Amino acid sequence: MNNNIAIIGGGNLGSSIAEGLIASGFVQASQITITKRNISTLEPLAQKGVHVSSDNKAAVQQAKYIILAVKPFQIKDIVEEISPVLVAGQHTLISVATGVWIKDLETLLKQDFAVLRAMPNTAIAIQQSMTCICANAKAMQEVEYVSDLFNQLGKTIVIDEKLMDAATVLGACGTAYALRYIRANIQGGIEIGFSAAQAALIAAQTVKGAADLLLTRNTHPEQEIDKVTTPMGCTIAGLNEMEHQGFSSSLIRGLISSYRKIKDDM
């Protein structure tokens, strides 16, 4: 079966994974099969050479790696559907469904399969995701390959599964928090004289540049902040006012509130 990949679920996430893997050259389009009930929406992928299908069982039989890119409430039905054609030792399952634990999948599979969870964020659509990965004992030898796979779609980190809920908050909800900051920056930019389009470009590129500084230099944020905060300058005046108004505290409290919400809903 080589390293053929079956993506069960051809929605936004599943399609983005397929598009990114093809664009990166990680696998050939012909090595990917993606499924969806209505395959007409997968025509752009079919034109690139991806196999598209509405038959989940047939798709997984031709693959080694099976990515479950469906809604959490669909997992049980999907796993029960494909289980009869899965073979322990030949198939590796990777779930990107939020809140579905490895032990839940193991219970449904009823065999000793290699199972991993991957938590990407919406930037996977442009191959800039932060993806957190964990695995069961059987899948330890597959962690490197699966990390390489998701590294084509951004950056990855391998974590303990107990941190997956926290990863959802920091890496997935975190996208919304960052965008809300950018939106506020745009609103402030308009108030001091820029057009909405100008403010949006400046704010977004500035945040992108700031993030790239940390990722490229592997520095702490305060090191980069110190470089632009001159004594009695406008930067420190603005930062101090934001802190007086609870900027860092409100962000931390927001993160913790999101985390508690996940735990309360479990």
C-alpha cells in the first residue's frame, strides 16, 4: 500500500489537507483518496489527480494512513462503517476531530491499531497551521511520519494527549484571539488617520512580521519588545496604558475561560 492516504471527509478541513499535501509535493496526488457523500464539490481535486469517492470502505482499503476529517458526532458511525476492512498493523488512523480521545477510537475499533490525534487550526488552508499531535503506544513509530505530513501544512509539536484540550484553546481558539487583536488595531488605525484598507494591511503585516521574528530567531517576545521601547518613547507609553487597562490579564482570563468551557462540556 506504500504510503497512500485516505481522507475520510472532503469538507473544508479534509480538502485543505489534500491541497496542502499536493502543493508541497509530500505525496503524489494519485496517492490520495478523499471521500464525501456529494463528490461533485471535489471536482477541483479530481482534476489534480486525487481519487475522489463516496465509498469510505473502498477508500481505506487502498491506503495505509487514514485521516478522519469528519465532525465529532460522525466518528462513531464512520469507524463502525470502515472497521470491517481495517487490518491492525497495516492501517494507521489519524483523527482531526475535536474532543474525540484516542481511547474512544480504540474502543470503537476493537483491535490494537496505531491511532493518532492531530489538532490543526484554520490556517491549514494556507499551509500555515499550528498542529498538535499525540499518539497511542502502538503508533509511536508513526509519529515521525505523521509529523512530517503535517509539517507540510505548517508547523507541528508532539504533546501528551492530556494537553489536547489546552492545545485547542491556545492553537485553534488562539487564531480568533489574534484576529480580534488585529481588528482592534485596524479600528485604532482608522481613528488616527488611515483608511480601513490601509490600516488592515499595516496591522496584519505587522503581526505577521512580529510572529516571524519569534519563529525565525527563537527569541522571547520581551527581547523583541525591548528593541522598540525607547526611554520615554511612544511605544512604552502605549504598552503601559494597555496594561493599566488589563490587556495581558484579559487575554489570559479569556484563554482560561475557553479552557474551562471545554472541560465543563465534556
